[in-house]
Amino acid sequence: MEYSKERNMLFDDVPMWPTFTLYNLSLSLQSCVKTNFPGGVWVIAEISSLGENSASGHCYLELVDLDPDTHRQRAKMRATIWARSVARVFQTFRSATGVDLQAGLTVQVLATLEYSPVFGFSLNITDIDGTYTAGVMAVKRRQTLAQLAKDGVMEMNRSLERPSLPRRIAVISSPTAAGYEDFMKQISGAKERFSLQIELFEAVMQGEQAPLSIVDALGDILASEREWDVVVIIRGGGAKLDLACFDDYTLASHVAQFPLPVYAGIGHERDSSVVDIVANATLKTPTAMAEFVKSFFEEREQSLLDAVQFLAQGVRTALDGNRVTLRQVSESVYVGAKRNLAVRMVEVLSIARQFAVGAEGILQLRRQEVQGARGRLEQWLERMLERNLMGVRRVVESLAMGVLQRLGEGREALGIMSERFAQQRPDSILERGYVRVERDGGRAIGRSVEVRSGEEVRLRWKDGERRAKIE
């Protein structure tokens, strides 16, 4: 250690302070750390980041301490789990908590404090108390419940009326989650049978990213709120600490205030998360959730079947009673009808006799009227026949005179035509001094263009014929 005289000369009124080189100061700090923290120490902090070096196998962490009121960092330090301890520490932590060591968890670590002149302070972790982490999560859970109660939202979603037939179902889950597959397999029959509309809104279902991821999915559903009847949140089973994300205040507050009924099927048999508590309905497994949704439709179907059976039984009872009454009424009607029929038969016979007497008189009167009409008709027909015969005679005489006149005119015309025809005969033409030019065979040649030079023809006169050659 050295003291600076030059500094004291400039600042005579300032006390003399020790002066170190950076290296000497680092060695002094290193010595102080070894002296004051010779062994291990338990340190409580939150894991801000965690990464494993694949080449060396070492695991590097960054630990932070947050102010409980402002949630701002008030301390930060590097930590290391050496490769020789990584497998043991990780396995021990998972056995105690059921989850992998990850960022976002508050842990209590057993570590040795080291100070390096080059790398500064660091913690070398040798063990982690998983039971402490579980206890911290329980405290956070109680704080979340208290805050929700203070906000007055604990009963908001639970008080919503459940739809009688939740046919349109928005599911929040991971598409690769076994719980989602179980839910869809269990409800597949009802989906086809009752025409259910089911749509998956993907989300991370565990770890520090899960709360905000599920809140985002709720926001997507809220944007199309009118298209859905209920929201179902599903995940598979897991350790208790796997449910830590469902104790998150932000997520639980959104579920509690969501305007549609939220059914939680988070999948833990013994423990309930805060989301389970504020949700409209809670089922322990995705399979139970599917059965719960199906029950709405099956109960309605059964009530309808019961109503149909009750109605059918009532109808059968009424029919049985009416059948007896109908038999009694029919017997009474038969006896009364038979009695009335006998009375009416007597009345009909009496009326028939009266009608027969009256009908005979009317028939005789009609016969007389017909005889008179017949005589008048015969007289009228005789007069009409005489008139028609006279007309026929006049028509026949007129036709005969016309026929005779036509026959005379026809004879005169026929004589004139006979004379003209006789004049046109070839013999008559030759007698008048004409010559007929013919080819062999007797066919007449009427024009000069019909013969060729050198052709032989026959010339006929009244008294004979000669052959000639055309030049």
C-alpha cells in the first residue's frame, strides 16, 4: 500500500487515502472474499438468463434481484455451474420441482463466491434447493389470489351464464400437446353428431412465455367474440410447478374478466391453479373436459327422448281410454241406428204407397197428352211431305230440260270438231296436193334443219311415193 505525497500537497486539508493499482485492489478484494466467504453460501435470486456451452458442457446463468415494489433490478451477478455438476444439479432440481431449471424462476442456490482480477465477481453453483422455488411459487399464488379479490374480478367469469348448447368452441392449446389430442379424440364423435364448430388458437402452454402467449390467444378470440360460445383452455398433465404459469396474475385477470365463459382443463388431478379458480368451469383432464362439453348435448338429447317417451305413453293411455269409450259409443249408436232404421222403414213404405197411387194418375194423364201430341205431329208431317213433293217435281223437270239442251249443244260441237280432225289427217293433206317428206320408218320431217346433205328420204304423194337424196 502506498500513499501519494503529491496528492497531499495539492489537497492539504484532505485526509490521506490509500492508493492501489487496479491489480493490487483486485487482489485485496479477492483476499477479502476468501476471508469473509471461505465456504459455500445460500443465495436467493431470480434467473434472468440461462445457457449451456455445448463445447465445454458448462452452464452459465445471470442472476438478478428485483425491487419488490418497482420490479427494477437492484443487483446482478454472473453464476456458473461447472460441467461436472450440471447433470446432478439439473436432475436434483427437476426431481424436487417437476420442472426443468429455466429463466424466470426464483431459486435458492448453494454457491461459492469468487472474485477474479480479470472476470470480477461470480458464483460457482454447487446445488439448488428446489423446495424453496416451490415455496416461492406458492407465495406468488396467494398474492395473485389476493390481488384478484382486491380488484373485485374473482367471480366475474364464474358468474356468466353457460350456454345451453355450446356448439362453437374456441380451444387454446398447443397443437402438439397430448392433452389437445386427447380432447379432440374424445369429442370427435360428438363433433360430427351435433355439428360442433371447434377451432384451435395456438399458444405456449408452459414456461415463462406461456402467460403472455395465452393472453394473446384470448385477444384473438375476443376480436371475433360473436363467433364463439365458450373458450376451452387445455394442456396435458405434468408436475405441480408446470402449472406455475397459470398462477400468473396477468393471465388469471384476463380469464376472470373475459366476456365468454372460460372452461379450464389444465390437467392436474390434485392441485388447482388460479386460472382454475376464476374460470367458469374447471375439469381435471382434457378427456373430462370433452365429456363435460358433450354432456350439454347428451342431456338435451336425453331430455327430448324422455319427453317423446312421456308423450307416447300419454297418447297410448289416452288411446286405451278412448278405445273403451269408442266401443261403448259405437254399441249405443248401433242400437239407436237400428231402432231409427226400423221406424224410417215404415215411414218409407207408407210414402212409397202414396207415391205409387199418385204416380199412376200422373202417368195416365201423360199418356193422354202424348197421344194428342202424336196426332198433331202426324198431320203436320203429311202437310210438309206434300209441299216437298211438289218442289221436287219442279226441280226434276228443270234438270231434265237443262240436260237435253246441253246434249244438243254437245252434238253440234262434236260435229265441227270431227270435220276439223278429218281435214288434218295426212291423207286429206295429200289430196290437197301437198308432199310428205319422211325418213325410213315413216317419221315425218317438218324442217330443213332436220336433214343432212347426202341423206336419203322418202317423198309421198296422193298417188304414190319416190326416194330422193338431199344435196
